[in-house]
Amino acid sequence: MDPVKSLKGTKKTGTTICGVVFKGGVVLGADSKATGGHIVMDKSCMKIHKMTPSIYCGGAGTAADTHHVTAMIGSQLRLLELNTGRPIRVETACVKLKRHLFPYQGHVGAHLILGGCDFTGPHLYNVSNHGSVSPEDFSVMGSGSYAAVGVMESKYKPDMTEEEAINLTIEAITAGIIHDEGSGFFVNYTVIRHIKESPYAEVSHGYHVSRPAPRQKKIKGLFTIPRGETEIMKEIVVDFATQTSEITIDKPHNTPIKPVGYMQ
Amino acid sequence: MQSDLNLPVDLGTTIMALKFDGGLLLAADSRTSQGSYVSNRMADKITPLIDDIYVCRSGSSADTQTVAGYARYSLDFHSQQLGKRPSVQTAAYILRDFAYQNKEVLSVSFICAGLDDEKARIFSIAQGGAIFEQKNYAAAGSGSTYVLTYLDEKYRPNMTETEVRELAVRAVSLAMFRDNSSGGCIRLCVLKPNTKPERIFLQGDQVQSMFPVHR
């Protein structure tokens, strides 16, 4: 991978988004900080966009790109819904997104986690800005994903309840908020529950403000070393006036070093 | 190493196809990476094109998905006009033509394999669009370099399905051990005449770990 090449083009703005499939639905989560360079543009930004009433999309990358791509494809899906008279399948949304993104060869900076329910059940897809798609059971994206993925990988289990899935989402996004400078403030989450009749999805939104664990008090005075404690092995005195030098202390190398201060 | 989520999703891969007495086995690892970050550890690189014809994908994830999708559409259309299922050779050449005509912008390599009536056929399409029909087995992707000689040594024509399955699992495990870009789980696809393709997913202990236990 050419490091110079990756510096050009759209910059990734900070985000942590995630999605989890549970028994009977899917949860999408996101942080709420939007940055422009080093300035926080929006403290309560909504990064989970609605595509159809049963399909939602979390977006990382360039905020304008994620917002507009989701809205554009969402409107195409709405037309398809009206023309066919039935709710859209999540796979359809997926294919439309990747067919839009691939021709731009990655320059449309939309990294998306697509989640929703259709008559076949709950689905979660990862859509990259280059146009590749992968179905997943859980997914994290954005600059905070490195922090969130550890939480996800260790705590995810198949067939969770809705409450467990929401808690997992909150924990994963919180990890991103704490450890990534590009993510922050609070966690937004959207729960899409699978129901048997059309439109096959029931949506609810929520938010959570995380309180990070209290910081440990630093113990002072543990590492103070009194003056004169360090043993001098060799001392050379140089007189610049007379251009002479004298070795006043010269202990051999194998002299055992006296333990000092806290090392005792 | 470069860690940047703007990098394209890459299928650094180990994929292979092996003929056995009575059919064809396809095998692949399941890792996709973006630089040094593994973005999907359970990817499916064995994609169906039409009926008994499958393609193993390696290279850029977005590019291979798009080309395979185009080939699937093209084969479907072609089969309507032809009145029957096209041959494996047609499928492979459709993939090859697309890869060759767009070689400046695409980073793809495939193993296209399937059954023509009772006969198994394997085609290997390299980066840049060169196509080779392989007599007995083919391997591709970054991990294949580590196991090609292993396959050369261990493969014999007309092995049984069990033998060839053990060989493929062993080979992919070895490649996953040595190649950074291959890893995760092993996916298999068994194609036999007049039988529905069988998809097998091996994970955890079923993937042969190369780490020495008693040393």
C-alpha cells in the first residue's frame, strides 16, 4: 500500500459506528461527534440515516458523502417501493449502494453499515467506499473501530436478546469514544425489530451518555530518589586551564550495583 | 505497516480448486484486509455464477465482486439466448474478457471452475487477464505461492472425495500459517454431477493449526 497515495483524496473524519444482529432484529449504533479538521463542528450529530422505514444506514467517512449517498439511494428505493407495492429488501439497498459507489473508485468517502429487516428477517451489511459488500453478524467502522472491535469480538454471541445487543452496542461505541480522538460525546442507537407482517420492521431510537470509569489517583512520592543515592562508578576531573585530566573514582565494571531508593 | 481504513478492501487470499474422482472441490480462506487491519474474518470468496459453475475470487474485493456480478448477469442472459446452461469455458472467458479489457483499473484474479455434464473443468485467470485451463488442480492468491509445491507433491489424479478434502484443508491451513493476508476459517464447496453443491465451513479446531505443541 503506497503511504503517499493514501494521504491524497478525501480525509476520513472521526467516527465510531457499529451494527449487531440479535435474535429478532438488528441494532445500529454511532457516536455523535462531527469534526472538520481539528474543530468540532457538531456535538450531537446523527450518523444513523434512514433509507427506508425498515432500513437504516450508519455512515463513517466524509459526512457530506454519507448523508447524500444515503439520501439519494433512499429516494430511489422509495420509488421502487411505490412501483412494486411492497417493502424493500435490505439486499436491494445494498446492491444499489455498491453500484453507485464502485464507479467512483473509492473517491466518494462513504463507509456504511447497512442494517434493516425485510420479510426474510434481520440483515446487516458492511459497504466500503470502494463498493465491496459483505454480510455480517456484527460490524464496526470508522476511526474508532480499532477500539470498538475489541469489545465487539470479545462480547458478541449469537442470538442475543435485544437488551444485550443494545448494551453491547453502547459498550463498543463507548470504547471508540474514549480511545479515539475523532469520536466523542454520546451514543446514538437505532433498534430495528423484525415483525411478521408488512413492513416487517419496527424501529425505535435511543441514546446513551457514557460515564467513563473514574481515573485512579496517581500515587505521589513513589519514585523520589534522594540526592547522592546514585552510585558513581567513574569520575574524571578535567582542568581546562592546565589541560590535564585526573580519574578520581574508578570502580571496576563487575562491582555489584547498590540498589537505590524504591528498588530496595 | 500502513493502517488506514481508506485503503481498498483487499482479498489477499488462498484459493484453490481440485478435481477428484467424481467431481470438483473448491477451497478458500476467509480473510479480507485493509492494509494491516482485517476488515472481515469470515468472508466468502467462493461465489456462484450459474448452476454448477463457481468462481473463487482474489484481488480487490470491490473489483472482484463487481466483475463476478457482471459475469453472473452476462451468463444468465447468455443462457436465455442459448436455451441451455453455458459451458464453464464460456463463464471463464467472460470473466477473462472483462479483466483484460479493464486491466488498467482492475486488480482481479479468479479461479473459475465447474462441471460440464460429468466433466470437471478448472480455469485460472491471472492478474492482467491471462487464462489457463488447468488439468487437475489450480491455486491462486497470495497464499498459493507457499503451497503450490505441496500440492504438486501430494496430489494424485483420481483421488477420492475424502482424500482431496483432507489435502485441500491441509494446503489452505499451511498457506494461512505462512501468508499474512490469508487466515480465518476455511470454506469448501463440493461439486458433483446431479447433486446440489455442498458448502462446508470449517472453523476453530477444524482448521489445522500449524503451531507446534510438543517441542
